[in-house]
Amino acid sequence: MDISCGVVPEPGTAYQVAPGVMWVRMPMPLPLDHVNIWAVKESVGWTIVDSGLSTEATEMSWRALFAAEGALQGGPARVIATHMHQDHVGMAGWLARKFRCVLWMTGLEYLRSRVHEADDASSLSSDEATFYRRAGWDEEVIKEYRARYGYFGRYLSKLPRSYRRVRDGEHVRIGLHDWRVITGAGHSPEHACLYCAELKVFISGDQVLPRISSNVSVSPIEPDANPLDEWLLSLRRMAVEVPDDVLVLPSHQEPFRGLHARLESLTREVDASIVRLKSALKERKRAVDVFADLFSREITGGDLHHLRLATGESLAHLNYLWHRGEVSREIDRNGVAWYQNLPSQVQ
């Protein structure tokens, strides 16, 4: 795999990575401290792919970019959000209202964004507490989670109440070229990637990243989901539908070449994680007990952000094996789920 662009744009600036395609990087006050935005030149203005968190720093960067002397002068003609997470859709509402342009998203991503937009401390349901208790969280951690609940809305400007639905396989004219929508699942319900055959450019969003793996998690909204299987299917489909010689534009880190090698590497990583997990499940374990086996480190309630992500990812791996009939799941009288290899699966 080849990291193809050595120049990383500073906030408020842009760097051309392909004809008419600009790379913008927005800061984030999170452990992952940036998100990449892609801007494609139109006859008037720009198509903006993703928008950053709704923060003062992001707004200042957008204002600088759209200023008369800015790199993206003319402003957005349209905003496309690859998926529902705040770093991708956070400023979409602000951009749509300020510049009177339309937000384009897949249907499931838009609707899930609207659902989470209403999250605040008063809306935490008993189902969510039950979900994390079942994973092995203790009551003190659940209490702390309850106190911090509503993080989604903190980084989200109010979404438009109408949008243009994007569909898998659709061809969209962006700038001078046709781009094909390729949707995937696992990281989010209906994540949209964009492939331009003429430019040999693939905007991968969070579905494929160059050096880190996409977060693939089970969430309280669908506790028995199997997102890891969906993600692996998406990777296999991508290897068929997108050629290897594209420039991949991911949402984090740097653009790169060598898509197929990266897809193979991600699949091997999952296979290795599953082997480690099955070895650990010779004994009964909860989701919180397999962190060291999956992530090679302990994660505690003192780091609530990473605890939530690790819990979701652990459950994604456990549900994957459970759906395949390779592990049992028993819920004890305290509502805690315990997992173990089925007798026929014990090595």
C-alpha cells in the first residue's frame, strides 16, 4: 500500500489530489483529531463530501475556505454525507441553511441521524442501560454514561428537514465526471462511497482507512445485529466493483493507493481476531472480558469513550460467532450475557 500524498492541508486550506478534487482537513477535539473532507469543483461552487463536527473551529475553517480569497470560494452547491456519524454530518445542516443547498444522503443514514439528533440526557432509555449491563458494565459506569448521554447532539447542527436520497448503484454527475454510489454496511447502516472511473478516484469514507480499522460495533438500538458480517461482505464486494489502481480518499489519515491489498489486510485482521477470541472463549466470558484478547490492552470505565467503542466492537465479534452457531450466549439472572464455545467448536 502506498500513501500517496505527503502534504496534509492545514485547517482553512485545501490541497488538490486529483483534477478538480480538493482535500480539506477539519480538526476534532477527540482522540482521533481530524476528519478529511473532499470538495469537487462544479461550474458554480463545489460539491462537498462530508462536513466535520459542529464546532466553532470547524465553522471558522469553513468560513475561511469559502471567503473571497479562500480555496473554495463560491461556497457549496451541494453537500453529500457519506454516513450518519457527527464528524461527517455535523456541519451539514449549517452548510445547507447558510448556502441554501441540498443535503444528499442514503435513506438509512439520514433517518438514523434524525433519530440520534434528539438524544439528550433525558432521552436515555432503560433499553440502553440494559444493553450495557448485559455486556458487563457495572452500575457506577452506567451511571457515568447516563450523566454524559447526549454527546451526539453536541456536535451536530440541526439537520435539514428534507434531503435528496442517494441510492446504491446510482450515477451522480459531480463536476465534470460521473461518480457511482457504492454503499456498504457494518460501520454504519448504509454508508455511501463514491467511485469515479474517469478520474480513478474512490472516496471511501470510513469503510476503508489506510492504517486503522473502521469501528464496527453493535449498538443498543439493535443489540442482536451482525455488523461484522455485513462489513466483511462490503469489503468483498468493494474488491469486485472497484479496481485496484484507484486513488483512495479516506475520511481519516492520508489518501493511498493499493486498495485491494488493504482490503485483504483488513480481512486477515478480522480472521486473526476471531481466532484469538475463540481461543479465549474456552471459558465463559462477558463482552468486557475479551478486550485484551481483541485489542491487546485493558480498557476500563475511567475511559468511557474507548470503553463504549470497545464494548460495541467486542459484541460485533461475539455476535458474529453467535450467528454462525459457534458460541453459546446465556443471560444470567442479573441480565449479564456470558459467551462460550459450543462443545463442537472447542479446539
